[in-house]
Amino acid sequence: MTGLRVTGLLLPLLIMTGCASAEWTHPTKAKDQFSQDYNKCQSDTLRDPKLQQGNQLLLLNATERCVQKMGWRLVEKG
């Protein structure tokens, strides 16, 4: 279920980027740690009273800002 939630939130991002191929990378963490960090950020975001109104785009943006603060970067595959 958790993986499904992550996929459901990342799908709009991929559509908005014009179907460009991109991936989250971190300078010191393995790719498989992204889901763990993303899920933590998403949980933290969902606890924020300002974001509990259900706007998916606001939740997605806040979650992505959180993983970026953790050092993750969305990089185009080329």
C-alpha cells in the first residue's frame, strides 16, 4: 500500500514534466532509501494542519520540498 501511495503521488509529477525520464538521486544514499525518506516526509506533511485540507498538489509540493531538504534531487536521465 505504501508503494502504491508513492506511485500515486509521483505519477502527476511525471505527467507535469512532459513525460521526461527523471529519477531522484542522493549524493550519499542508495536509491532504495528514497521510498523510506519520501514516506517519512509524506507522513510529516500529512500531520501539518495547514495541509490537511486535502489539496493533493500542495501535499505533493510539501513532500518534495522535504525530500529535497534531505539531500534528494530530481535529475533527468539522459
